[in-house]
Amino acid sequence: MKILTGIFAAGLFAQAAFAQTTPEQAIEAALQNNPMVKVAAFETQAKRYAQKAALNLPNPELNAESPTGEFYAVGIQQAFEFPTVYVRQKQLAKAETALAETGQRMQENELKFVVRFLYLEAQVAEYQYRQWSERDSLFQVIQTAAIRQFDAGEIDFLQKNLLENEAGKVHQEYLSARQYLATVRQNLGTFTGLNESGWLIPLQTDTTEWIAAAGVENNPAVSYEQQAAQVASRQIDLAKSRALPAFSLGYLNQGVRSTPIDYRFKVSVSVPLWAGQYQAGIHAAKAENQAAIARVETRQLAVSIELQRARSEVADRLRRLHYFQSEALPRSSALISSALRMRDAGQTDYVTFLRTLDDAFSIQRDHVANLQALQTVRIQIMYLTGL
């Protein structure tokens, strides 16, 4: 058993000598390579270009006429909305750009959540692989000893067969854990673009209190709904501005060649006579704004509930983790050590021995499951608070 422990410790030391891929490095690689984030970045860029075109003046109209039938007069005419319209259009374009930027941040937050989850899955797979590797090595040694005892007539065929069957199952679990580790590491590499990622940071087993101080206000999805409400508010202002008169200014000589310059200009004003259609547009914009505000409140409520549940679960998982580290895991090690000692001394049969080992390793599996649940809920809190 000391030899196995030494080999296992040497393996861990060798692993630490290799370069490690941290969660932050995996996230940074994913942000640079993932197409989902690139789509959001291009959409933001498109909104920035659209902001420059927010003025949106109609093209001037050039014309040539012969109003007197004696000569052609060249003229130009420019139509434009009430100046407030262009101010509101610019404000709306800025709000839409901010909405696209918030949407990009929301996509990045989604990607961070996925990468952190995949990284945790790989950490757990590595942890479980090391456990099954150690357990497989232990059972290979026990199987060799059982065969030797059977040949010496110290145990019967039933005990030998039982031990060989258990060793075979453990070896298959070890092979499955190795295959699963390769698969999840490949998934992490595919998602982040890191074809050859280094060793992962070992699965943490600390019991430090970790409940983020950040709240709902930092959640990107909430910020997105708030910005959408801001866009809806700007649309109300624009709809009101469109109900104001429009203007047209032109130059054209309508008289003889000697007509004074002062009388060659043309000015017109459009009268917003059909007020009903403008009011309908304003009411529609107000209704959309109210709906957007309601969506903000709905999202805030949902995120608040999820955040409260996650923080409560963190406290529960930390309590369980403290129990495992202070009581259950030492008990598991003691069970394994006692079972091996009693087996070597011939004080127990292999049926009781295997049952004791299964109970001890079951404690370790439960510990890993609780540790994974703790890290998962921590990732959820980071996602909900936009960290």
C-alpha cells in the first residue's frame, strides 16, 4: 500500500510540473475563437455604423425647368424634418448601439458559464480518473494476492472468483473513467480552440465561504432588458417629434431672367393635419415601453430568486463539504486501512473485505459529487452576477 501511495504522489508531482491551463485562460481563448461571440461583436459594429447614419437627410433634388417657355432654369430643393427629429434619431441610434453592446456582454457571460462548466466537468473527470486509477492498482495487487492464497489453499474458489469479478469491474470503471476524461478534455478544447491544453488546476476542496457581493444589477440579461426599455423610451420621443411640421427649401427662377435673387427661393411647410395616425404611433411606442419595463421587472425577479436559491445551496454544500473533510473522508481512509490490515492478518473473509472497501469508496464518490455540486452552484452565482 505504501508503494502505491508513493507512485500516486509521484504522479501528482509530475503532473504539477507541466504547464497548467487555468479557467481564465480557457475563457479568454473561447472569447477569441467562439463564433457566437463574433456574431455579437459584428452586430455591435453594425449598430455603431448605423449610428453615424442616424441623421438620415433625404437627398437634395436637382431639376431644370422652363417656367416661362423662354429658357431653362436650374433649381435645387432640399426637404428636411423638424430638427428635433434628427436629435431623437441620434439618441435612438445611441440607445440601440448600447443595447447591442449589452447583448454582446450577455453572450460573453453565456460563454463564460459554458466554459466554466466544461472546465469543472474536466476537473471532476480528472479527479475521478485518479481515484479509479488508484483503486484499480489496489485491486490488481489484491487479486494477485488472492490467486496466490487460492493456490496455497488458504481461500476457496468462491472467494477467489468473487475477488476476480470485483477487480474486473473496477478495471472496467477505470477504463471508462480514462475514456470519459479524454472526451471531456476534447470537448473543452473544441469549445475554447485550445487543441493542446495543459494540465487542469486540480478540483478545489477548500471550505472558504464564497458568496459574491454583487447582485442582480450586474446581471447582463437584466441590463439588456433595462437597455431595451431605454430604447423603447427613445422611440416614444421620436414618435412625438414626427408629429411636428416638416420643411422644404428650394431655389428656382420661376420668372424672367432678370428676376431678383430674393424672389427665386421657395419655402414650404408640411402641416401634420392627420393627427390621429401620429397619436397612434405615440400610443404604440408607449405600450412597447411599458412592456419593456415589465420585462425588466420580470427578469429582475427571476434572477433574484435564482440568486437566493444558489446562495442558500452554497451554504448547504459547504456544510456537507466540512462534514466530508472532517469526518467522512478520515473514516473512509480508516476503513480501507483496517480492511487491508485485517485481510493481511487473515481476520476477515473476502466477502466482508470487499463490502468494507465498497462502503469506503462510496464515501469518496459522494464527496466528489458534493464537491462538483458546490462548484456548479458557484459557477451559477458568477453567471447570475455577471462575473
